[in-house]
Amino acid sequence: MDTILNKLVKDKIADILEETSSTDQHNITVGERRIAITHAIAAAWLWLHQYKQDSIIKAFEQTGISLCPSGKDDHKLYVRGLPDLEVGPWQLESDSESDDEFVYFAEHGGLQPGLQPDRPTGTT
């Protein structure tokens, strides 16, 4: 997401600053330059939201931030460098043995410091 949106905003800021810069850059003060940059950032931010909404939505979908928790849109996930990545069923099937272990730990205060899940209390 960073690379998609940051590149768009940075490029737009550069374009705005180039368009608005005066021909005589030597007479501009540091304070005036900071103000110009602040205005360019604000204009680029507005431009991003007005004209690049699809890019914002796509960026959030590719990272999984805005996808449905049911997993129905998992095909929209994208990890750079892994173009053939397929997200499979992530839901765990109910296993009565693991459910029993969870109930045991929940009833006995969960894991205590030094307690191993496969060993009863008092053994080493």
C-alpha cells in the first residue's frame, strides 16, 4: 500500500512544486519554501482522494485491510514478489481433541509461567 499511494502523492507534490515554482529560486526564503511545500502536500492529498479513489481502494484490498472477514475476496490479496500466491481456506476445522485441550487450559487458568502445554503441573 505504501508504495502505491506514496508514489502517487510524491509524484504529484513534485509536479505541483514544479508548476508553482518561480523562475528565480534564489530569492525564496526557507520559510516561503516550507509554506509552498505544505500547500503542495495539501493539494496532492486532495487530488489523491478526488481522482485516485480506485487506487486507494485497490491498495487497501491488496493488503487485505478492507477485505471481507469471510475470505470471499481473498483472491484480491497481492504480495509483491509472490505473483502466484493463492490464499486457501484459512478456517480451522473443528477438532474435538484440540477443543478439549482448550477447555482444559481455560478451566485451569491458561498457561502459567514455566508450564508446558504437554506436561501436567509439577513435572519437569
